[in-house]
Amino acid sequence: MSRSRLLAKKIGWALVTVMVVLTFNFFLFRVLPGDPAKAGVKDPRLSAEAVEAARVRFGLDKPVLINLDEGPWYDSQYFRYVGSMAAGDLGESYAFKNRTVGELVGKALVNTVWLVLPAQLIAIAAGVALGLVAAWKRGTKLDVGALTFGLVTWSLPTFFLGILLLFFGSRWFGFPTAGRVTIGAEYTSIWDQIGDIVHHLFLPTLTFALVLLGEYLLIMRSSVVEVFSEDYILTAKAKGLSPGAIVRRHGFRNAMLPIVTLIALNLGFTVSGAIQVETVYSWPGLGKLTVDAVSTRDFPVLQGAFLLLAISVIGANLIAELVYLRLDPRVTEV
Amino acid sequence: MDRRNRATWLVTLGLLVAACGTGGDATTTATDDSGGTTTAPSTGEGGTVRIGWGGAPADLNPGIGVLTEDYTLYDLVYDSPINIDLDGNFQPELATEWSVSDDGLTWTMKIREGVSFSDGTPLTAEDVAYSINLYKDTEAFPLLPSYVTPFVAVEAPDATTVTLTTADPLPNFEYRMVAMYVLPKHIWETVDDPTAFTNDDMIGSGPFTLTEISQSEFVRLSPNPGYWGTVPTVDEVIFQTFDNPDGRVQALINGDVDMITEFPATAIANLQGADNVEVADGNYFGGRLADIFFNVVEPENCPTEEEGGICSGHPALRDVNVRQALATATDKQQLIDVVLLGTADPGLGLVTNSLGDWYPAELEAADYVFDIANANGILDAAGYADSDDDGIRECPAGAECGPTGDLTFRLNYPTDNDEHPRVSDMLSGWWNEIGVKVEIAGLDSDTLTSVCCPSFDFDVMLWSWTSDPDPESLLGVLLCSEISSGFSETGYCNPTVDELYAQQQIELDPAKRRELIVEISRIALEDVPYIIPWYYPRIQAYRTDTFAGWQVGQTILSLEDPSTLTVLRPAG
């Protein structure tokens, strides 16, 4: 099969997967007990008329799958949803009345990417580098130290590490306790603004990077150790190549294969946000938006957030498969 | 380009792109981006007050707001005809005086002259009448219509007079006016659908105006220079959202904020030990209570299947002896000491001790005294014996005894509260000693509402209520008519209580009204569908070295209220 036909087939399957996920989620959310029209409000002043008006506004008075009452059979919640999605309209939030899902999820996405992407990149870079060094110096104190560090940070609960860093970071180093930017600040230059953002990003990114680091370190280390035991490495040594050249030309590229899969998986899940880090540092990202939406039964926001997640994960995996095709010449069809 | 350079280039590019992005997405109300010469918020003479809270306002439209934070914002940006002060007394705000006709059916308010909205338009009685009518007529508004449903007609015969007519006499007129935020008619009458109006500009006549809001992050307010009352001294008020309670407490201790509106009881000792930080306590407006309630709905009162009625409650709980025994086996003081570290007042009934004279203090002597032996005695006398000797009592012969055939009750509570797990454990311990077993399960609030009311699919529940500053506010849960509406949590139905409630609704003489309310409370105490373990104190903390004028030491504590924010000035 030619490369372009292979690509088209893969993208087609990815789209089908996204649709299946969306449909499944649509019905899954409606299984939750509770009434979105009340949005978690338990108040004696809340009138029955207002709840009914909310129910009608949300379209919850319509049947879920097929309309067997008066009107066309496709006038149901599911088909209305599919129809508006096809038109690019993600709907309006139930809890943040009169705000569109696109607006809410978009803003939260930007905030999440600001936090999670640098953390992922730092964790990947540091984890891969440390893993490589640990494998190279296998058995030495450096290796044991790196291994311990990786295991400890990977197994620490995120919120615990976050609270610790928040306490010491804000007390001893003057880092802010919450928020993305200094509120009401006026900047004299773009560098001031970047500086302020980095100042606020430092602790959350550090927390998240530390927690992710261990995974990359450990997998890189074991991958490199395995590669170094291969015969072709022995041949390269016999040929007289320097250790540096061995690693660069033969070792690294082969050891990176499992890491590529891992990176793809993790980057895909970037979009689900870092709920614990976001809560500890009051960072208004997708994780917090999703959790709040669950407690208020905000179906449109949940559907929008999960759509984003599905596209992100499935897309990242697709890209990983394609990268694999390039990286590993042994693979002709994945 | 090799790997390292590519990575660096991507990161830099990303930073630049995002820096441009962050500037644009932050606000829904524009602020002047003139770009000053400082990198910190401007500090003029009055200073910037920073307040940390746990939530954030979701709606700028007073008609549709449901969160506490929404109302905090409305109180600062809007005025209402009548205000309630920190001692619980009603004070003139936009209405300088008010009176009722001899037949008790027509109220007249005189509206203050010389008041304008923040956009310069004068405020007259027309705006007041328009606003009240808007709240009354827009059915889709969730909360505010309930305050003004009794009014048949609301008119503004001239620029300084508003008349309100009712079908029956109204004893709590002032209380209803407190929530009537006066909106500018010239803006709102052009709106097609008041429920869909986002009201981003928030034009009001209150002491503050909205400068900037970033959803779920912060709100910035500045003084309204044209305010008719005391123009605030401070330059700016910033409310910042801290999702993490520890972060909030740490921010106050570090000096990042000047006041925090709420924090867990466990942080009190930490805050008291910090430098330049004071912890203040007082009451909520109207009071806030914790409750333990039972499913007592009689089968004939069960809501229909269409209304959602399931009514699976344990039959033994419909026996008042069982409830009285459980109340006698509940040590309120011990609960307060262990769970709240002794900071709360013991509860009594649904009329809280923040309601001043309305609180039926004379009934305190009639409350249940913790006594396990007594409780056992009540159940013995009522015929609940432990015939199979397994430690759990069974019902009297011939009586229905639920799915397990003995006194095993389901106990549910909302998971968004730290105290409930501990409370359930303690209750379980005491109630075991009188032969009652509980199966404890925490549920999220929405799920809990769906099993509570009007489905009545539970046995025992723990929850809480915040009362409005009027005694009638929570007593409605005891009415038969509220069983199918979902407001009644217990399914309690007593025609005498219904009759007394209806009488107090139209009783203008405060002394007589109080008698009726005390009688309702006495019956409720005797029938005990609710056990009220405690009334929550309002506890807040503030810094002493940045601002002075915090309104503490009065009956009600509300440092985010205009009563503090209009008089706050820099310390020292």
C-alpha cells in the first residue's frame, strides 16, 4: 500500500474512533444521577418554574435518543447534538450561563497548555538525558542516585509535592501562591510580561515536571541498557568507535523507540489537564473545568472537553505511528 | 538543524506566541491598556485591598446568579431599597423611609434624591419599580422572584415614590427589599431576554464599579466616584480565587492577600500564631446550620412516580419514639468539640440564633439531653427489642421493619464537606449503643439531591442550610405542600404546623408572629424530623498591618461586605 493511501486510511480510522468516543460519552454522562437543570443548587428560593425553564433551555425536555412523541424522530438530544457539532457549534454551558463551550474550553486549554507543555518538555528532556547517563554509568553511584530520584519523584503524590513546593517556594523564594499573572499589573515591555508569567508558572511547572520525570528516566534507562547489550554495539566498539559516537550513531536512535510511544501517549493526555497541580496552584485549566463540570452536570462542557481529549489522544497516537514509520526502517506497515 | 537547537527555537517561539495570547484572553470587561511605568499594581493614596476566596462569580446578571460569590459582587455594585446592617437591623439605603397603609395591604417607599447610576443617569423611583417588576415577572430567574411573589402591583406614581400592593398583610417587607438590586431601566428595558443578558458592564448605583473580571481567577473593582454615600477610600478591591484552602491561608500569612473570606477550621491555630494576622468570628446573615434529618414521609403523601417519588424510607423512622431516641443518643457538644474544635454554638431548630429575637431561646431547656440509658429506655418502652441478640433491635411484632427486618438505616451525606465523615462515625458509635446500625455512604451533592427530594429514597441524611435573615426562610421545609416540590427533605406533614405557618405569613404584629413561630419550633422539636447539632460561626482572617477599619466584633461577620470595604483605609 502506498504511503499516502496508508495515511488516508489511518486518518479515516482516527475519525471513526473519535465519533465512537463522542457517542459513548454522550450517553455515559446522562447515566449520572442528578439534575443538570438545578446545577447542584439546593435552595428554598429556587422556583419550580425556573427549573423547568432551565430544562427547556438546555433541551433536556426532549427524549435522549429518538423522538417518539410529537415532532420529527430526529428531534432528540443526541441528534441535536450531532447536528450542532457538524455546524461547529459546541453549545452553551449549563453552569456558566450564556457562555459558549468553545469560549470556556478554549481559554482553559490555553491555560493548561501553558502549564503542561513546558512541564512535559522539561520532563522528557531531563528524563531522557538522566536515563541515558544512568545507563551509561550503570552500576555506579550516579546510576543509583538517578534511579532513586526517578522512583521517588514518580511515586510522590502530586498534590503532596505541590503543597510542599508551594509552602517552601512562597515562603523562602517569594513565588506567588496562586494565579497566572500579577493581577492589575501594567507591563513596560513584553519581557516584563513574560517574566511575570514565568514567575507564576515556575512552581506549578516544576511540580508537574518532577512527577513526570521519573517515568521517562526509568524507561530510557532500561531501553538504553537493553540496546547496549546488542551485538551491533559490540561490533561498533570493535571497529574502534568512540563511546560518544556509539551512543550518537547507534545507541540513541534505537533506544528512543519506546520513548516515542510514551511521549505520544503523554502528550495526547496533556489536554486532560493536571487536575491536582491546577487545584493546588489555583491554575484555571482544563482539569479544573472538567471536574467542576462533573459536579454541576454541565453536559455541554463535559462533551466539549472530552471531544478535545479524544482528538488530542487519538491524534497524538496517529502522529506517533507515523513517526515510528520514519524512525524505524524495519517497519513497513504498522 | 540538530535536535537541541530545534528544541530551543520551539520553546522561544512558544513563549512569544503564548505571551501574545495571554494578554487577549484575560478579560471580559476592557481595562485601559495604556501601559504605565510600574510593574506592580498602582498604589495611590488608598491602596489596593486583596481578598482571597474559594469560589468565583459565574453570573454578572443579578437575575440569574445563584452562587454566594455572585451576591457578594451584586452587594458591592448595586444598591437595594433597604439594607441589613451587621447587627441584623434594617436600615434605609435607596429608600429613605417606608410605611404601610392601615389595612396593611399597601406599602409606600420614599426614594432618595440625588442618586445616579455609574454611567451618570439619575436613579428614580421608576428604576426601583422597574427592577422589582422585572424580578417578579421573569419566571426563569431562579432565586429573586421568590422574594416578591406576594406583591400584586408595584408602581412609581412619581420620581420619589414607590407603592407596592399585596393581597394579604406582609410581616417581612423589609427583608424582601434587601435583595431587590436596583437596575438601570434605560439599559435593561432594551434587553430582549433578561435571562440571556450577560450584563458585562454591570451599571449600578453602588459604592463600587466592576473594572475587570477573569472567570474563575479574579475580580477587580474600583470606587464609584458618583456614589451617594461614603465613597470608598481604597483605590481598588481585588478578589482572587484560591481553589486550594492551604494556598489561601499561606497567601494571607505571606502577605499576598489582606483578607481571606473562608478557611478550614484546622487552619485557625496556624493563623492565630502568624504575625500581623487576626482571626475574627461572628454570625452569618440569617445563620447557617448543620442538620441530621430523617425520611418520615407517610406512604399516602408520597409524590407520584411522575414527580419522582420513590419513598423507600425505613418504616421505623416514622415512629416519633425512634426519632426521639436517636436525638437522645446524639451528643451535640461532643460533635462540636471534636469536629469543629469547639468553635460552634449548639443548634436547636430551623430558626437560628443569628435571627436575634426570633430565635426561640425559651425552647433550649426542652432540647434532648444526651443520655444513652434514657435512649435505650425510650426504645424499650416503645417495643423495639433485640430478639435475636445481634446487637440490633427489631421492630414491635407485626410492624414493618424495612429490608433487613431490624433497625438498620442508610446514612448519606454530601462529599463536598470535610466534617460529615467524622460526624457519621460518631453518630454510628452512639447509635450502636442503643441497638441501631447505620450503613454510611457519601455521595456528591447532585446525586444526594436526587435521592433526597422529592424521591425520598434514603433513611438518614446529613446536610446543612444557610438561612435568609427572616425566620420563615427555612420553616417552609416542614410544610405538607412542599413534599412534592422537592423543598421538603423529610416528607414531614403536620396540618397544625401548616396552619400556624399560614397565620404567621400574614401576621403584622411582631410579638404575635413570634408566638406562632415559637409554637412551630416547639412542635418541630417534639416531633424531631430534624436534629440540629450546631450553628456554624462565620470565621474570617485579615492582616492588621496593611489596612485598618475591618468591621469585626459585631453580631454578623462579613468583611467582604460594603460595610467594611467602604470604610477601609491604609493602616498606620
